[in-house]
Amino acid sequence: MNFKEIWENLSSIDVSKHIQQKGNLSFLSWAWAWGVLMSEYPEAQYKFKSPVNYANGTCEVWVKLSIGEHTRQMWLPVMDFKNKSIVNPSSRDVSDTRMRCLVKCMAMFGLGHYIYAGEDIPSIPVLDKKDTISGDDIDVEKVEKAYSYFVKMIEADVDETEIAPKIQTAYARLTPDEQISVNNLLKQVKFEKRQMNTILRGFLEFHA
């Protein structure tokens, strides 16, 4: 097991149905996220550092998350749901922020990482699916999920060499008819040139 394998596994999990909204913040329930992590890596452990207190009365929390021998750290200011730092936060404010920080650290391993990519949820174009999803060996829900996943990966601000293998892995889980249907859906989206290069790289590597 290495960082790449962990990332590819956790980043492939669709968290969109579990995103919660409060004020200007979008987040995953720490209990749900931790449950997912435990189902995949029951050996995972975390440890909080002492809060960092600043002269203006605000503070910052830190957490270290380890999956086996692989460790990442994350920090987060204690904020309200308007993304404003709280002056003289209560113990409850600190506690809540610690759990949000833990979820953000899980994103550093791949789980729900696109929530922090500048938008709450990557935009998924609404397409005309008439005559686009067709074939004898097709699970329509599976095709739509694969299409949504591909668009999220492509629109994420991540290097194409990292995204292409994910596209390749997801493609391998589809039947030939499902692959054709996903291709037809993607053809309707106007991607930028850089994004098209990512798609082509993933397709070419899969069909090589």
C-alpha cells in the first residue's frame, strides 16, 4: 500500500449525496466520513495537536492522520459558518473545528477532495440523454455515475497525469456498451483543450 493506491481508492468514492451545507460552508459529516475510512482502512488513526492561539484572540487547530505508515497533517482556523475566524472561541467551537479539520485531512488522502477545489460540488452539465445511453448490456444509473465522476475528475485542478489513471480504472468497471454511452455523454460537453487532453490520455491508456 502506498499514497497513490490510497488516493485512487478514496478519491473514487462518490460523496456527493453526503455533502451538507450550513451558511457558506459545504462539508461532510465527520461520522460518515470516518465510517467510510474505517470500512476501507480500519488501521487508520488520528491525533490532534494543541490549538495554536493568536494574539488577536483567534486560534487554529491541527490534526495528524495516519493510514498505516502513511501520514498527512492538516490545519484549520476556528471559524463560523461565514468563513470568519471566531474571536475567543468556545470549547464547542474548537471541538467542532477539530472534526471538520479531520475530514479535511481525509480529503488529503482523496476522500471528497473536490469539495475543497474551489466549488462545493463540481458542475455537472445537464445533457440530453435521448439516444445517448443505449445498448443491451447497460446499467443506466452506473453510466450516469461514471459520467459524473469523469466530469468531476476532469474539472478538478489536478495534473492530467494523475487524473488519467483514475479514468482508466473507472472505465474498466464498465461494460463495452456502458463505455460507449459514457463516451457519447462526454462528447456533448464543451471542455477546454487542457481538459480534452486529459480525457484523451485516459481513453488512450485504457484502450492501449
